[in-house]
Amino acid sequence: MPAMVNRKESKTSVAVMLKKACAAGMAIPAFNIPYLPMIKPVIQAAVDQNAFALIEVARLEWMKFESQSMSAVMQEFLKWNQPDYVRIHLDHIPVIDEDGQLVDFVSIINEAIRLGYHSVMIDGSRLNLLENIAATKKVVDLAHQAGIACEAELGAVLGHEAGPLPPYEELFTSGMGFTAVEEACKFVQETQCDWLSVAIGNIHGNISKTQRNQKKVQARLNLEHLKALRQHTGIPLVLHGGSSVKQEDLLGAMKNGIAKINIATEIRQPFEHVLSATDSIPDAQAAVFQRTTWVIRDYLKLQNSRDLLMEMD
């Protein structure tokens, strides 16, 4: 394996760049990798658009798709790495997964640290508050000992579970699964997590084989709830399920504490559709490059964001 990137906190470490993004009212896009050939075009698009971005992989993407393993993703990332533009993040490592199974999350996090991931995420959102705090604190301590940032989740960002979601309007209007402000304050104080993934109307794209090709529901965000979470937590917040969110709400979320936006469905579906139609990986990669470019430049309005962030020293 090629030499790994130095992860010490520097002017361009993930932790510092997210703090800068939060202060500037912008976000760092984080692109999920369910198929290894997607890494090259995503990095190319970030460089082409002069954006600082994250490449990330979640456990479900090597369990239910074809990213193979954390090690395989890291090796592919290092082939195409452009350290002035990208870092690699370990996304959702659940304590209890979408199928209700217990996960040996500590071993996975330790392996990610050994492999050289620049930041990690522990997802205890299916636990009660005290259990989530305990599990998250354990991973935060491991990450901080290794000199990297730890993301956590509080609330229920729905979509990965088997079976259909409740009607979206019912979910949004009722505030079902929304991150509670008081709980978030306690959670951040007791875990010392660096970033917090919050539920404010966002939903994940469906990953079941029968529904993963369907168009994702357009979500909207409760920005007033987000403002309260930002005020009470004081740390960069993360939006999962960034694909198909109302653009006006996404841009407003960046102005109110969302410093990292996860994008998965928006680039996964073009890869799958083109590969299925043509059986050509280069053609599928071209589709990912085009869609990633659109996400950065047109959807999130983050063209040249890297220069803006670097100027904030």
C-alpha cells in the first residue's frame, strides 16, 4: 500500500476545514462510495471545481454494495488522492445496524484508524440517549487518541431500514425522529464529539435491492430547529441524506451550522444506471464525474470553496 497521508491536525486537517466551513457559512461535500470505480471521478470533479471534499464509505456500502472493505476503499483512494482537495472519512459505523444486528463497532473503528482514515463516524442513533452517549464516548476517545475527528449521530435520519418510510409529509410535520435540542446539548457535552449528524427533515436514500433505484423523495429542512441545535451545541453539524433536499433549504442550512453534507444517491444511481445500460465502467465513471460536478457547482454552490477556506487562516 502506498504511504499514508499525515493525519496530524494542520491547516488542512478535516477537523480544521470543517470548523472553517462552519464559520464561513458553507459546507464540505462528502461523497459516499458504494462502488470502487466511483472514487476516481469524484476526486476529479472536486479538483476540477476547486472544492475541498470528503470521500467516505459506510459499513453498509461494503456489506450491501460493492466497495468491498475499508482497506479496498483506502487503497483505491490512495491511487487517485489529491491531498490539496480531498480527505477520506469513515461514514456510518452503527452500534446496531439497519437490520437490527449488533455490530463490533470498536474493532471497525480501530481498523480504520490503523488504515489511516482521516476521520470516523460512530452511529449510536438506534440506542437510547445514555447508551448512545456511552458508545460514542468510547469511539471519541479512540479517535482523539489517534489525532482524528469523530462524528456522531443523534436523532433518527430514516431511510436505511427495511420497509417503506412513513409518508414524508407526516414525518416532517410530526417531527418524527428529529434531534431533540436538550438531548443534543447533553450529548455533545458528555461525548466531546467533533461533529454531530442531526435529523431535521432529511432522510437517507433507500438501500434495499427492491427500492434502491427509485427516485428519492424530495425532502425539506426545518431551519428553525437547526438554528436551535446550532445555538445549543456550538459544534459543526452534519446533514446526512443530502441528495434530493430542496436546494433553498440546503443553502439555508449551510448558513446555520451545517458544515458537512453527505451525498450518496445523487451519484450512485447514475453509476448504476449507466453501467447497467452499457456494461462500461468508463462510461459509468463519466456519469459520476458529470453528476458530482453538478452537485458541487450547481446544487451546493461550492465551486472554488477550497480557495475560500484556505484564505481563512
